[in-house]
Amino acid sequence: MNYKHIFAAAALVIATCGSIGATDASQLRIYINPGHGSWSANDRPMQTIGRSAYNSSNPDTTGFFESNTNLIKGLALLEKLREYGLTYDQTLNQTTSTISAIGAAKTSANNIMMSRVKNSTPPPGYEGDAFNRTRTVIAAEAESWNCDMFISIHSNAATEGSSTNYPLFEFRGTDNNPYVATSDVMAQTVWPYLYNIVHMRWNSSYSLTKMNIRGDISFGGSTVYGNGYPGYLGVLMSNVPGFLVEGYFHTYQPARQRAMNWDVDRQEGVAYARGIAAYYGLSGETTGDIYGIVRDQDQLFTDNLYTPASGSNDIYLPLNGVKVTLTQNGSTVATYTTDNEYNGAFVFAGLQPGSYTMTFTHSNYATYSESVTVTAANTTYPIVFLSNSAADYDTYPDEAAGSVTPAWQYNMEQEYVDNAISELSGKTIRRTVLNGDNLYILALDSSNDPTIIVYDTANKKVLANVSTSGMTGDYLNV
């Protein structure tokens, strides 16, 4: 078969204690805090393939900013919650002289509140982190608005280029002892929706049922006070139930390349929304999504900014510039072209449930089609590998990005053919020692009687057959 393809559908596993029963969406108030907020050195700028390193004088040339990705996830969460019946009127966003709060929705007429709705370089005269709102202020804001739930969205960091990658949820309190009741159950309900994003390529002992959900005091190792509440993370220091989530490690470079695609970031926000809907028993989402990755089936890929985890699909070259055409009953529904950020990602959102066909085309690859099924309130995660149709991979097409790839094929010439050695017929070779061209062989027959021969590997002939007659030993007669 010319194509390797894997089809992974999200089988959502919800904690049995998760749902509190159906809740009227119009009665809920949910506070969304997209972590960070500027293009400053404190907002996790990290270089990606083909992008510049962080430069404070021209920061938006940087590839990855956690503040960017957090905001996209938060906005996607907001939009999906609206499908579940929560209201949000962006014309009610506040105007204020406090630069960091401009645009944040602060009115009880909305069911959803955002700590920020924009991310940019601060205006002249403001410090570099002006859009990074104070964490204790955000927490106090959520409490004063009498919110039912608080979620702070982040990504995590380890050693740059390491394969570490897993989610982390933290609530205010100690492990198994939330200081605000139900915070742990909220996190437990949302966890499976995030963990089911198979393209994250999790690398840990955690699973759908073994969850990395911690009390912030236990995780941080100490207790501090803010807004009159004990905890460790300032953004959680309120009496509002909820959690902070580190969705993945952006120091796992393939995940960072995927995060450069904002449609991918939106899928993380969608996962949070579906988990929240499961917790509150909300309904109303009638469509589903497709989030896939397309790679070269043979060509491996590494770069000084792309170190994949061994044994994972990430070792194969993620393909830029692949056109994905989605059809149903012969009619085109949508098209998507993978970006140039070395992630191979394609996303189709808001699809009616049913069967579709995806067709992949690229000038260097054979056209390939695969069927996919969409169900309501779920994302399907196809993993597709294409066959290269170019005559020769020896040109190393990604050399400009610093990669080194194996050739498509090798022309092998036969140089040596071994000959059977009649003196070894019926015997088992136990030891061999090569000295120059001479190979010394110890072999045993079925009675464990030894034979020692000296074989000329250059001329392919036996030089000597050493007699072991009369020899004795503790184990063998030699």
C-alpha cells in the first residue's frame, strides 16, 4: 500500500461525577482569562522555523508568543460557549483610562467576561507589560462579578527542545482539597476533552483517567495570600470555583509549530468549551469539526528548531502547502491549504454531521483521498501520510530549513556472497574471532563435541580443522 494513514476519533470519556445536571445557560457567568497580554519578553516569545528571534523593537516578527495563542484559545472558548446559549455582546466592552483593561467585557448583561480581548504592543508611554493585567486584580474582578466559573488559559515550558509534553490543571488549594468547592471536579470534567486532542502527542504517564490535576499550594510548594485568600497562584485567589490550565508544553517544538496555526489554537479553546458544557449539562452545539495533520510517509524531519519525540508521528515531515478539499456527495464543502509553519495542520470547523471525503493534492505528492465522519459536538482527528511522487529525494528539499533527510531510495550493489562451509554442516556456531582475514570458529555438534576451524575469508576456504581429540574441560571437551 502506497499510503499510511491512521484515523483517530475522539472517544470522549467524562468523569462520572462531572456533570452537575442541566443548567440554564442564561444564568451562568463564566470568566475567561487568556494568560499574559503583550508582545514583551515576559510573554514567552520563542523562535520558530523561518521566523526571527525575539526583538523588543519589532516584537511581532517573533514566531511564537504565548500571549497570542492564549488569546486565540480564549476567544474560541467564548464563541463556542455562545453556541451553548451563553450571551456576550462585544459592544458592551468597557472603555476606561486603564490601558490594560480596555476592551474587557465588564457588565452583568453578559454571561461571559474576558480579562482582555486584544493583544498588542503597548502604546507609547506605557511600560512593556501594560497589557499583562495584574493577577490579583483579575481574580478580584471575577469574584466581584459573582462568577460561577473561572478559567485561566496558558501553555507550559520545560527545557527548550525537550520531548516533555502533557497538560496540567491547577486549582486553589492542596492536592485533593480544593479551597473552593467543585474546582477539582470542574477540572476533572474538562481534562478528557483536552487530552483527546491526539495531535498534541502527549508524552507522560498521564491518560484519560490518570489526570494531572493539582492543588496550586501543593504544586507550588508554599502558600501566599492575595485578596484575603490563601493560595499560590495569584490569578486563582478568589472564591470563584475554577482552575488554571497549562494546555501543553510550548518547549516541545513540534507542538509550538502547530500553535503557529491559529485554527489549531481554536481547537484547544473548543475543547475547553465542550468540557464546560459537559460539567453544566449544556446542549445546543449541532455541528462538529475536523482537525487533521498531513505528513510525508517516508521523509523524516529535524531542524535546530524542530526536535520530534522519537517513536512519534512527529518524526515525519509535516507538509506545507497541501490543498485539502472536503467534499460531500460529490460537491465541494470547503478547502484548506496547510500553512508554511511546518505543522501540516488542516481544520474544518462548524460541519454538519455526516460522511465526507478529504482529497489531498500537492505538486510533489500523489493525490490521495480518504473518508471521514463528523459527529455533532465532537472533533475528528485524521492523521494522513502522503507518498512522494518526485523522482529523487537526494536533493534534500528542506535543506534550507536546516534539515537532513534520508534518501528516497538507495542503489545497492552486491559485493559479497557467503559460501556454505561443509565442515560446519549440522553444527552450531558458538564463538567466532576475526584476526585479519582469518576467522576462527568454534562449533558444537548435537553431542556438544567441539570443532575448531580456521577459515580464510578472503579466499573463502578452510585453512585448518583443529582436532579436539583427547581434550577435556569442566563444561565442554575443549
